[in-house]
Amino acid sequence: MVSGYDVAVQDLVSAFVKKDKPNGKLNLITGWVNPGDVTALKHLLSEMNVDATVLFEIESFDSPLMPDKSRVSHGSTTVEELIGTADALGTIALNKYEGGKAAEFLGKKFNVPAIIGPTPIGIRNTDTFLQNVKKMTGKPIPESLVRERGIAIDALTDLTHMFFADKRVAIYGNPDLVIGLAEFCLDLEMKPLILLLGDDNQAYQNDPRIKAFKEKVDFDMQIIMNADLWELESRIKNKEVELDLILGHSKGRCTAIDNNIPLVRVGFPTFDRAGLYRHPVVGYAGARWLAEQMANTLFTDMEYKRNKEWLLNIW
């Protein structure tokens, strides 16, 4: 599905795009995200006073049910916006493997500058995203976003060393999400021991982010390509790995239940928790929300296991 999505975005853009006059807009290719992520990304751009064509604008998937039945859920990206992507200041694709091809196409065909990644999960990757927006548009990063950043850092500081340090994590899903979550976990002093990438893309081996993991982490991190949940189940059952937490979509629920390991639902699909699609994992607000979800999941697991850990008694 990942490579298919990448091709589909490029084909949609190439089918409509035409060169005209500069429109002063930014192309933002979001990749595989939820409506809440699009809302968060649009908020960041709005605070910077940046006008963007969002590919694809799915915020309105979370639409109201009106008495006159006048509203239905559909995306808001127009054909005119697709046509105008060649006239943009530049393109930022948040995910290398989910929209990167379209950004590269616009660069090669129409000389639209492109920046691909990183996925803005966590503080440092959101910082990089905002710096990339500033570089392309010339717009300053406002004090309001500096304050949002500070609130997120304060929230993470409350949790990191006391509750997250050295917690062992497995992460599975689409590659850009998995890599972004792994970077976030490392920043929280956690140990992402297993990363499962669901398809067999040879480009993963040369991804600089994966190379950085191998060079910098001081523990055995297994990065498994072309992997399904059987790989995770097998390693747990054979006691090849001991985990405190799993991050991934809802299809890992049986693995989590059978092995008594808490699971934080993140990614697509999340069908066994209500309303997760409204909550972002990108941006400063997403970093704060995701970290709090992870902490609360660990706390709840302690209660189920009747673990009256002293740290929680003195907070």
C-alpha cells in the first residue's frame, strides 16, 4: 500500500499540473495521515501566515451530520489546486515513501524546489519542518509556535526520565511513521528494539535515518523489512526480545493481548479506539498528546498487573 500510495500521488499531480505564473503558495504533501494531523499541520502553517496547497486536504473527512443532510465527508483539495502545484514556491513532502515521488516529479519537470522529510513527529523533527517552511517561504517562526514548543517540552520533561527511560519498545507500520516514532522514542530515552517495516523496498537499506540508528544507538536495534506481525509474535514467544510497550495500528491488538504487552494505537488503521483520527501525532501538540498516551498506557498496564510502583506514589 505504501508504494501504491506514492505512485498514486505522483499520478494525480502529473495528470492535472500545468505551468502558469507563480502563485506564492507552498505545496505540502502530507503522506498517510489522519484528519487530526492535517488540522495540526494547517495550524502550524496558519501561525506562520503561509498559504499552502495541502495534498491531500482530508480535514473535512471529520464532517458534521447536519439536519438537512447537506454535508458529506470528502476531501477539499481541488483540481485547480492540483493544476497550480507547478507554480508554487516549493514542495515539502513530509514522508519520503508516501509522496516523495510527487515532490521529485515537480522538481524535475517544473523546477519546483523540493524538501523531502523528515516526518514531523516529535520536537526535533517539528523544528526541522518549521525551519524548512521558513527557508522556502521566507516567513518567520512566530512567538506563538515557540510557546507551543515550550509547552510540549515541559510536558515531555515531566515524563521522560522518570517514566520512559530505558522502556523497551517495538514499532510497526508504514516506514516513515515507524522511523519517526523511533526517533521520538530515542528522544524520550526509550529503547526501540524492533522496527518492522511492512514491505520489501530496497531503498530502506540506504535510508540515512536507518543508517543513523545503526551508527548511534548503543543497544541491539532490529530493523526488519518485508515484515508482518508474525515476525513480532515469533520474537516475543521465542523470548528473543522483552518489551514494555508496542506502538502500531490496531491489527497488532491480538499480539499485544496474547503476550500481555500494552499497545498504543498509532497509524492506520485504528479501529478499536474511538476518535483517534481526531488527535494528531505530528507537530508540537502531537508530540505532547502521543507522549501522554504512551505514559497513560503504561500506567494503566501497571494497574492491570497490580504493580504499585513507588514512583507513581511520590509524584
